[in-house]
Amino acid sequence: MGATGESAKRLADFGHYPAWSPDGQQIVCATGWFFKPETAPALNSQLFVIPAGGSSASSDRRLITPTLEYAVLPHWSPGGLRIAFWSHSGGNRDVWTVPASGGAPVQVTREPATDWHPVWSPDGKYLYFLSNRSGSMNLWRVPIDEDSGRVEGPPEQVTTPSAYTMHFSLSRDGRRLAYVNQTETGNIYKVDFDPVTETVGGPPTPVTRGSWRAVFPDVSPDGQWLAFSTLGKPEDLFVSRVDGSGLRQLTDEHLDRLPRWSPDGKRLAFHSNRGGAYQIWTIAPDGSGLRQLTRLPGGPLVSHAAWSPDGARLAFNVVGRLPMIMEIGKPWDERSLESLPALDPPDTPFQTFSWSPDGRRLAGWRRHAVGGISVYSFDSRRYQHFTDFGWLPRWLGDGRRLIFWRLGGIYLLDTRSGKVHQILSGAPNEVWGVAPSPDDRRIYFGLNSIEADVWLMSRE
């Protein structure tokens, strides 16, 4: 559209993060999205170049990343030769470039740190990006050949006075930098819940206290222990009693996420990149007995373990594929794997997360920008869609109702009536994960507090 809002034209029926070509004739965009690099979703995203003149014909769209499963946040080089973006593979977030005309992508960074948000310098000699390789998320740059994408020296830090730098932009002369300084902390909270009236009682109270980001709690079958993971740096697993005492760190040095207690309380299943690509692992609550469960070939991203009520099977998600169910207790090469049917439409990604108490249904969510709660029935082999928002649903003990969350709060869904209502608001903070106690009389959840300001920095 015009700079003052006139003459809007629709260029495509998809797309995120559009970026102009230097001559203003084309736009590059991604098919996928993310909230934050640490929590980039397990779905495919590719880059397309689209004419900026107003044509919406699919034949005018040009795919430039056919060999990658995930590419987001593109930025065109000043000479129009290459497009920078970031991608995740095997749990690592790295910066890449690809010829604007199409061709083989070139990897720019290869660190286990989170590297993302590439922006070309105005002269095309540097590629700036954000990284937490020094401990906090800050600004870095690397010398680069715009024509070939070849890296011509080691990355160097361009320090901003910020604990977490986001959404930066360079001025046209490269001498000024605008960026967001964000401070974010998260802890596990609890609140009493009446499953009869479907209301919470009293204000939430903290279980953990710290400057970290504690998220995605899970309650042990006996109701005495919590497991949770942290986001950012580090990304590890922790357990504590439900009152916050007895805190114990279970993992270190890798990206370990979303612990789930086994029905007997003896193991925690989680997904981790400690073997390269994300796979499902288990560990005892005391930190012993680390073991890899899934070994899918080809390096797909495997995530979100969900135990069956009897502990005999495990459901999990595979990026770019349908959710799968495996048997527990057999060697990997002797286990039978079952894929769930495709959703309608079949290209809609579905993520499973919670097994009903009777073992006859799986609840999950549809992977797009705002989610959407769905339930799969083993009896009918069909899905039932309930909401157009929400993530990571959990069954209550009656096998009829689900609690789930989105960033603004916690919701309850009655799968028999289809009714949905909010039971707790997190505003102005963000909810990250929700788990009911075994008797459904308490709800545990992650709550993140965010403060952010825009800053302008001048550079010599």
C-alpha cells in the first residue's frame, strides 16, 4: 500500500515477515512464524519471492529455500544479490543466506548458541545478527562476501547496553541503531481450582522465585512434585516439591524441554538435542538413568512426549510429519510405530499433547499462529475441532474437560458441550504452560513478566 495507507493490494494468501528488495520490485516472505527464537515452533517454513506490483497469481511466486525445512525473518542484501534469514536444525538456531535468484543456501553461523534476526549493513560488507553466545542476547556482526555468502572473518560483538536485545534496525547510513531492550523473567505459579464450579479461588502464588524463565510445569502422579523446564540460556529440566522446596536441576549443557511424568512417577520424558537432532529422552527424578527413547532416521525434530495412562505407549510429534505413537519397553528396532491420520485439510499440522484418562482420545492443538484445540478419537479415527486458539491442552480427571492456555490466560473446554470460558487471566503478563494436580483442585502454570523499551544508539 501507499505510505499513507492508500491503494492496498493483496499479494498472497499466506506470509510472514515481508522484506523489500532494494529496487522495490519484489518482496520476500516466510510461510511460517515464531514468537521468540528460543520457542520457534516445530513446523515447516520456507521463503518465497513475490512481485510487489500487485499480482497474486501462484505462478508468480518463487520458492528459494526448497532444501530447508525452516526459514524465517528474511532480509535482502543492499546489492540485491542475497537474502539472509535464520533457521533451526537439530535444536540449533543459526543464520544463513541464499542467492536471491535461487540456489544453495550458505550457513553463516554454526554455534550451539541461539543466532537469529540477520540484517545486512548498508554497504553489504557485514551481516549483523542477534545471539546469546556471550550469555545474554546481544548484537553481533560477521564480515561477509555479499556475492557468494562466504564468511570472511570471525563474529565480533557490537555491544548494546541491554540484557536482551530484540527487533533491531540500522539506519541507511549504518551509523545509528534502533533496538528493543527487553527484560523477561518467568516463574511457576499455583492457584486453587474448584472443578465443580470451574472457578479459581484466590490470587495465584509463586512456587519458584528467580530471575530465570521457568515454564511448562508437570505434576507428579502423587501430586507431591513438580517438573518444569527453563527457556533462554540455559534450557534445562528441574524438579521441586509443589511448595518450591527441594529444587533439583536434572540436566545441563543441552536444550532440554517439556518434562512429562510417567504414570508410575519413576521417569520423566522430554525432548532434547543432546544427540544432535531433537529426540525423546527419559530421566529419573533424581537425575539418574538418562536414556534415549526415539531414534527416528533423517534428523527430524521430535518433541512433546505424552504417556498413555498405563505407561505402555508414548505419543510424540515429528516436524513435517504426522504425530506418532510408540510402544515402551522394547528395543527401538523392535518397537511398532503408529502414525495418526491426517487432519482435514491434510496439510494442517497437528500436535498431540495429552492422553485422556481412559486412553481412548488424544488432545492437542493445530500448529498455526494462534493454535486451536482439537481431539483425536481412537474409536472413530477422526478429529474434532473445538477452538481456533490455544495450545498444549490437558485433560481433567473426568475425561470430559480440558484446560489449555494462550499467552493471555488459562481456559477450560467442555468437550461434550463445546463450551469454552476463561478461568484465569495472566494479563499483563504471559502464561507459558498449564498443568492440573491429580485431584484437579490446583492448577500450576508458568507466568512470564515482560518489560520492554525502544532505544536508539549512535555508532562511530
